[in-house]
Amino acid sequence: MNWIVHNAKQLHGVISMPGDKSISHRALLHAALAQGTSRIQNFLHAGVTEAMMRCVRDLGVDFEMEPPGGSAQRFGRLIVHGGHLRSPAANLDCGNSGATIRMLMGALAGQRDLVVTLDGSAGLRRRPMKRVAEPLRWMGAELGDTPPLAIHGTPLHGIEYTMPVASAQVKAAILLAALQAEGPTTIHEPGPSRDHSERLLRSLGVSVVNENNTVTLTPPDEPLAAFEAIVPGDISSAAFVFAAAALVPNSKVTVTHVGVNDTRTGILDALVAMGGDVTVSNVREVNGEPIADITVKSSELRGITVDGDLVVRMIDEFPIFAVLASQAQGETIVREAEELRVKESDRIGSLVSELQKLGAQIEERPDGFVIAGPTPLHGAVVDSHGDHRLAMSLAVAGLIAEGATTVTRAEAYRESFPNFVELLQSLGGTVHEAHKSHESHE
């Protein structure tokens, strides 16, 4: 499927986002480990969570998805009957989801006598897993380094571990293992990373202490009990709407109920630093996670430098950030972002090549990129490279480009934001699906 995108005149409206991807992953896996029936409202049912859902079901956990019902249940509710994992009959297919395989490594390592092999796509087999396997082995786990990755559940013990690179997925895996280990586990991070696991565990009554980039978990005496949770709207998905509102003239868009965890709001900080008109209101807390309503208006932007901790806090938003930077006055520099090269695609190389097709003045660097702006964009045929975030970023670029922009392999967006087109159209966006059999009519 392709998208045909035309220049938009303005964007206006109030919308809500589907559930946060990172929190949905964690909530489902913790519900699978918990004893009894858990209910997860606003769970993200999309490509990125389908792999986790499939693996959990193959481990013997039953669940069902309730359809949306009223404003309190905007995107449905997942009901999970957890607490009884069994060895699967075949390898677990993690698809292309790094979060799924890494978190399962931690969750299953301490499940005594459970035997399982984790596998996935060719792309997943190339992604780094040793960074997870090594600390788990220090805890007593028996598992391999690369998919297909065999795990034989064994008793675990707590450790003190210093992470060489700040990574929320690695931390989440260690904490899932620590939950089942004998004695406390302490993790030292070189810098801040997403703390969704710690917040969720604390809301479930587990002792988790965060202080100066150090996390200590003391395992509970009893297994996790079933719980009810509400997943905030995904700020990484909202970033595309924020960017579109900032770039399309005469626009004003409000996104309600969106997560504003400070380990994830790097894109908002970057947009404000660029001169973006951003208002955060109605801040409150749900299940330990801060949420808010965010309004963005169109504004003149200026170039900035992004490095250090801010890279970690906006690691998923660099494709859409690059679109913003193409319209900012002066030079924008991104560095210390090598992690982008091992995402769903090489997000540096593919991002640079596709934005250049639209006329952006962007130069690739080993650890990031440099953009000179503002540069008028023009319509072109661009490729998502099968990357959901790149597909949606290119669509936003098409909203401000002169002429028509065609985004090929656009179906990748379903991985994380299944109602992206519908929401953008409701705001006045000019994005239309064009299946290959119809391309000649566009």
C-alpha cells in the first residue's frame, strides 16, 4: 500500500492517541506473570504488540480484547488471565520486535523448568542481544546470545550490574528477571532511560528504588497479583501530530491523555528549544505515569543541537524531528545517536536518503546528521524502508511539500499507529491510501 499526500492548508482539532507502545508491552507481560485476571485499558493492539501477544498466548496465557466503549475506553481493553506459563510446542516468533524478545528473555529466564526458543525475522536476528543475555547469565540464567535463542528456566539470584549503555529494554529484561530472583538486584545506568518498568512495578506493590541513575529492585515474597491499568496515549505517536501542527500554517491541535513521562518528553523539549508553540495542561497521574493534554500551534522554528541525554529521551522521534529541522532557521546537528542504525531500519541512512528526495538539505554523519534550513520541500516518490516511523514522518513532510508526495510501503505504519491516517484526516490532513492496483489512477 502507498500513500498519496498533498499540501495541507491548516490542521485543527482535539484528538487522543492509541496506547503507549512501551507501556503496553510491559503491562501485558507483567499481567501474564501475575496470578489471576488483569485488565489493561487503552492497550495498543498493533503490529508492534502483536508479536508479544502471540508469544504470550503460545506460552499458555489466555486473553481477549474488548472493543472500545465510550470515552473512557477509547481504544479497547485487554483482559489477561495470567499466572500459568508452559513450555511452548514450537519456537516463539517475536517477529521484528526487539522489545518482545528482550523482555521475554528476562521474564522467562527465571521460570523454572520452562524450555523455550525465541526467534524472529531476519532483521531481528541481526539486532544486539548479548547486552541482555550477559547480565542474565550472571544472575544464573541459561540462555544463548543470538536468535534462535534457547532458554532453560532456572533459579536466579540478584546481582549488582553496571550497564555500558543506557537502554530501557535491557533494564526491563533485568528487572523482569530480578522479580523472580533470590535477593535484591541493583542496576547502575550511565544516563537516564525510560523508567516505565519501575513505575509499573511500584504501582503493583513491588519495592523499586530509583536514585541517581541507579535502580534497586527487591523481589516480593509472593507472586504478582492481578491488576487493572490504564495505558497513556503514546507520545511517540503524538510526535507526528505535534510536528504536523507546528509546520502546517495556521494550525492548532490538542492531544489529550498523552503520556508525559520525563524520560520520553525529549521531543517536546526539542520542539520548545526550536521555538515551537507548545502548551502542556491538565497534568495528572495514572498508574504511576504522568499524563497531560498538549496543544501545539504552528510557529517559526530555529535550528538546535541534540546530543547526550536528550538523544536517549527522544530516540524514537528522530525521523519526525528531522522533518521539523528541515524547516528550522539555521543548522540543526544530531550527534551521539549511533543507536538509530540498529532500529527497524538504519534510521540515519534511510532517513537522509528519503528526505533528500524531497529537497531537504541533510547530510549523514556516522552518529547522526546535520540539516540546514529552512528548505522548501517538493513532492517526490519516497520509500518507508518498511519502517513505521519513517513512513509517518515522510507523510508529515508531504503535508508541507509542493505537489504530491507518494510514500511507498506505507503499510508499515500499522506497526505502531493503526489509526494514523484517520486521525490526520480528521484534523484536515491530506493523506490518502492508494493500493497498488489503483496507483495508475492517482
